[in-house]
Amino acid sequence: MEKLLALLLIAIIALVLFTSFFNLSITTKQPVTVGNFTETQKQLTNISFQGVSLRIPAVDQEGNGVITTLKVETKQGEGRVLVNINQLLFWIDTQNSIRVAQKVAQNLTGIDLSNIDLIYAIETNASIIEGPSAGAAIAVATIAAIQNKTINQSVMMTGTVNSDGSIGPVGEIVAKAKASKDVGAKLFLVPLGQAVQTRYKPVERCEKFWHVTYCSIEYKAEKIDVEKETGIQVEEVSNVAEALKYFLI
């Protein structure tokens, strides 16, 4: 009987120790690191940004134009990139855009970033469905931050960024231009060839055979001048260097 009680006591102690260890393992949260990226909401929450900020147009899940705010701060460090992003659905795309933007910024300025930490914060009140279209703006903001330059807040832009500094095409140009104008922007920069958009308008065509009428919907292409459609000045830029001429004061 005493042996049975002893075995039962040992089993209870072992169960308690196992449960405590399991609870500890699932509640301990570590920052997630991807390459030189560290994503940790807790560590960035109390950071006061003293760098640059740039408003970036985007679209939400309903296709409406919305405005996000990008903040970039530089600190002496080890070449790390710290990111704090809320409600962005395509995190991987944005991560890649930041990585390319960092490379472009280093190439254009000639500044070695191996001993500089870059801290990015993207704030928005809506669930944004795009990540790549902010790439060119991220590159501009990064350059302004590492050069300690002031950004002209009356200028906004959209466009992807490539490793050679060129700016690539994006979608939803009209919605983004309207959103930019609504917040007071005076100039909207778009990728080369995108100042004029193609919109497909549904057209109903009906034909009558004997006493029966058959109708079908066809889509007719029509060209839209973004500047005339939205009321904001639109300029095309082919690379980040061109965009900087409009942004940096």
C-alpha cells in the first residue's frame, strides 16, 4: 500500500512539473527574425520616432483609396532593419520592398548602412491589400532619413521599386490619386506610362430575332487621364532619383 501511494505521489509531481514547463514554453514570445529583419510589436511600441514621415496612398479590401503613414528612423547600430506594421495583409511583399529600398538607398547615397539600424513603422486604420506598391516611396523615405533631409509633404507617390532604382507599374492609380488629393496633396507621382489609365466600361448590346430579344454585355476600353479625372497634378517618374527631385527640400 505504501509503495502504491509513493508511486502515485511521484506521478502527481511529474504531471505538475510537465504542465508548468508546457505552459512556460507556449507563453514565451520571442521576436521573429527573417534574415536581418526583426518583427516585434512589443519592442517598437514605445519608440519615439524622430526621423522622417511620408504619407503613402494605398487601397483597402473594398478597393477604396486610403492613406498610410510611413515613418523611418535611423540609429547607430549593426545594420538591422526593425519593422512595426499594423493591418498590412501582404507582409512578405512589404518586407521585400523594404529590403530592396534599403539597397537602392545605399547605392544612390553611397552611405554604408552596415553600422546603421533602420526602424520602419507603417500606420493605417484600414486593412491594406498591397505591399509592393509602396516600394518607391519607402526608398525615398529611407534616403531622406539617412541624409537627414526634409520631405515635401504636398507630394505623394505610388510605384514598386527595383534593385536598380527603377520604379515599376502598380494598380488602382485613380483610387490612390483621389485619396492623395483628399488629404491635401498637390502632386501625385506615378510610374512611367501610368498617367493615363485604361478602364473597361460595360456596354449592353441587344439584338432581336423574330419575337425574341437577345442581350449581351460587352466591355469597351476607354482611356482615362488621371490628372483630369481626379483633379490632382500628376507626373510620371521612371526611377527613384527622379522622384527625389520632387520630394527632398
